[in-house]
Amino acid sequence: MNEPFVRRNRVDERLALAVAAVGGVAAVFAGAEPTGSTIIDALLVFVAVGVAVWASASAPWWAPAAAAGIAAVIALDPLLTGIAAAAFGVGLYIGVKQRD
């Protein structure tokens, strides 16, 4: 009954949260103004980007790779298609190497 704990996900949650916070702060300074109110805009952008970055960092390898593949297929701008295709390739590489 006392089986040792086996960690299935090798993501360090503290590191993922730190990267999410840095991403959120960077996004706040990018200048998005969804509501026109400075404080509310900063909070909304920080939370939205932080959650998206944390979810991507905590997800299994195939989830962001699939999202990047879909983005590559539906992107209209060739530059964005190339960026998404590169992200898809990196995701597949990570999956083949069986790393997080």
C-alpha cells in the first residue's frame, strides 16, 4: 500500500510559474490596451499571458506542438506560418527525445 511517489511530469512548477510571471510582465509592457483603463489592462494582460505561459509549460509535449501545428495550417501571413511551423518542429523534436 505504501508505494513510492512517481512523478509523471518533470516540469518544475516553481520554474514554470517564474517564467509565466516574466512573460506576463513582458506582455504588460508590450502596450496592449483591451479596455482603455491602464490598471485593468495591465492586470488582464498579465493574467492572460501568465496563465497561457504556465499552461503551456505544464502541458504534455504534444499539446503545444498540436497547437503550433494548427496555427501553422490556419495562419494567413507567411512569416507567422514559418514561426508556427518551426514551433511545431521543435515540439515534435522534444516528443521524439521524450523530454519535457
